[in-house]
Amino acid sequence: MTNLVQIDGNSLQYSDVLALAQGCKKAVFPETAREKVELARETVLGIIERGETAYGINTGFGSLSKVSINADNLQDLQSNLIRSHACGLGEDMHPEDVLAMMVIRANSLAKGHSGVRPLVIDLLLACIHSGIAPQIPRIGSLGASGDLAPLAHLAMGLMGEGDGYIRSTSTQHGESLSGWRKTQMSAALKMSGLEPLQLQAKEGLSLINGTTQMCAWLSRALDEFDHLLLAADTALALSVEALNGSHAPFDARIHEARNQPGQIKMSQRLRNLLDGGSIQPAHTDCDKVQDSYSLRCSPQVHGPAHEALGDVLNTLQIELNSATDNPLIFPNPENPGPHEVVSGGNFHGQVLGLSADRLSMIAHELATISERRTNQLLDPSWSGLSAYLAKNSGLESGLMIVQYVAAAAIAEMHVLGNPAILSNVPVSNNKEDHVSMGATACYKLIQQNANLSRVIACELICAVEALRYNENQPSDILTKATEWVSDRVPELTGDRSMGHEIQRLSDDLLSGQLSTLMRESLDVL
């Protein structure tokens, strides 16, 4: 796999975004894309030189679009735009999320419809390679007119103004954030031999108009969700075995009879996970007739998550390689004029907000069905084991409160599961009268993932503890999963505080450690 990523406006993958933000790959701005960018820039310059009027080039912005700006003031127009729009609120975005934004913005500009100079893209990529991330407050985007406030903070950093973070192993000077050092952007640029950006016509608007923050958060969220979906399926398979559940609900014939693609895919994964163990044959003749819905209907609940993940990944892939600012430049050298500058609404994040809200609701459902299985594992009437899997029930509470904290996490997920896109606040004197709240939806999905990882961690702990009482063994791949969990959460020999163990397991699920192990062990997962 190559460590070079082409920033050409057409081929960027979300995995490349994350790898570049983490400093694991390098970006290349190819000559073919550079030529397109230069052609669009010449179009902008031609309009200015001919004294023509075009929105975003020599007019005011938003509801001030009818105000014409003198050519002598075009640089001030762009700088004023950035400074006035950089008024975000809340805690700082993580520097890696900011670097992801810079990758996505560079790729959108490289498509050749924004009218910036190539050096703007060069500076973005240089900052990414140097690990320089402008400080961006999290709150400020409405998900239409793009992510204006967050991107304005990004652009202001490129101008050498405000604070930022630089990737560093040292935390001796200034404030630190887990390997990042906070400093002035002017100093960060100087340390890397970079010159602050002097904005020219159209460049400020091109930098702040787009779905960039939404895409950065959604890239991270989808990576996490993909890990958690495999973790949820693995936890389910372990619970099936720990509860001596039937494998019949995963029979391919059942799911082909309904023909829902996500359900078919998920049931295949479960068959791959369960195949080969000795637990199922050992209780073939037991008196159970049917399992509860949290086991028996799991393909019908987990299945839509598989389908939605594929759909949203496709949506994100398209968006990462789209021109999302406004207006857009469509060069026509044979017939130049302001008609080459076309106003539209590609900055509107509805498609991203809908996608993120869909996954937020699905994450909630994955958590609620997981918690129900956790409940069964701790209930003697279902598990056939001691209450709460305690070694001495009554004297000891065992894993009783593990279910409580899972339920508490679900309470937060219930609130966060409400769609962000249902909130519309018109702005800019009602010129921008419908917004998507897509940034809120995408960040909310990150929060949902964090809580989902905690709920799944609770199920894994309980399932593995229950399996310790079973004289038979699950499949080889599930045995590897139990060993992975046991390395982080030792056998319960008596009551102990488990909060830190749950959180450590949750963090490792979120970062993909379990899903990597499972995929290495079974390619078809």
C-alpha cells in the first residue's frame, strides 16, 4: 500500500484523510490538478481586470451580496471575511480532526472550481505534513453556507493569526494536548519555514465555504462505527454461546427468504464467528424452544447497521471528492465573463446530516439490544448461572452494576439519538433560511460511538465471564476474542471496582483493536 495520497479532487478515500491527519501518509498535489486550479484562478483574475461584477469575487457576502467592492479593497474584503466569521465557541476541536479538515479542504479546492491560487493548496498540505493545526472551537457551524465559523478559524490560522497546535512529543513549553503543543500560529508557521497566507480575491470565501468540518467528523465517526459494528457482532456471538443460544436464527435460508442485504451480510458474519465450536452440539437436545428477541432477532437489528454503513460510506466518498463552496468557477477561455461564476448551494450539508442522524439512531439500537443481552447474562433464569455471575451471590454483587452503567450510557444515547437535522434556525436576514445542522449531527455520531463502545464493552465482559463457567469451547476465532478481553479484564474472583476496566476496553474497541484482531483471524469478516 502506497504512503502517497493524490490530492486531485477525485480520488480521496476517508481512510486517506485519517492517515494523513495522523501523519502516517504524505499528500501529493499532482500537476494535472494544479493546471485546473490555475485555469480557474485565471478566470477570477480576468473578471477583475475587465471590471466585471461576480458574487464572491468583488461583492459583499450573504445578505450583503448586492454591495459592490472596489478592486483596491478586494484583499481587505477577504481578510475581513475571515476575521468576522472566526467567532466559534466551545472547546477546541482535536488537532487531528482539524488536520482532517485541511486535507478535505485541499482536495475540494484541487478540483479546480474554487478560483484560488495553487499556493493555497500547497500551504494546506505543508501544514498537514508539519503537523500544524489551527485552533478551532467546536461549535459554530449550521451545516449550510458550509462550516463557516470553523473554517474561518482554519483560514485565520493560515494567515498566521490566532493560536494553533503543533504535533510534538515534548510538553515542556506551552499547553499540551496528548502529544500536541499549543502555540501561536505565526510561530508554528515560522518554525516550519512557511509564510503566512496573504489572501487575494475569492480565496477567503473559497476556504470557508464547504462541508469540511462535517466530512472530517464523519470520516472519524465511520471509522469508529465500522470497528464497533464488528465488535457488536462479536459480542453477540459470545453471548449466544454463553447463553447456550440456538444457531438456527442465523440460518442462511431464513435471511434469503426476506432478502434484506444487511441482514444477509450480518447473518453470514455470525455463521463465520460461530462455526466450529463445541458449545452448540453439547446442548442440541436441551428443552429451549426459542431464544429471546435480543438473540433471535439480532440479524434483523444488526443487519440495517451493516446496510447503513455501506450507504453512508458511499455518500462520504462522493462528498470528499466534491466541490462544495460557492460560487463555483467553470472556466470558458473561449467565452470569458462573469457567467463563468455560478452561484448555487453545494455547501448545504443535508445529505451528511441525514446520514449521520441515521447512524446515530442505529447506534442507539445496537446499544439497547446489547444491554438486553447483558441483562440475560446476569439473570440466573436465562443464564443458568449465579446471579450477576458473582462467585458468592448475596455476599458479593458481581457484575450487577456493569448493567447499570450500560443503561446509563443508553440514556445519554437516547437523547443524542434525536435527529439534529430537525432543527432549523434561519440566519443572514433570512437569506439563509434553511440550514442542515449537519455538523451537529456528525459530531453527535462521535458521541454516540463513544457510548456505544461502553455498552458493548459491558456485554463483552459479561459474556466472557459467563463463558468461563462453560466446560465446552466456542469457535477458535471467538476464543481469540475471549482471550483479548481477558487480557484487559481478568476473571472475576471477587468484587472489585471495574470502571477503569470498562473504559479501557471501550477505548480499545473504539480504536479498532478488537476488529483488527478479528479481521486478521477471519478474512471474510
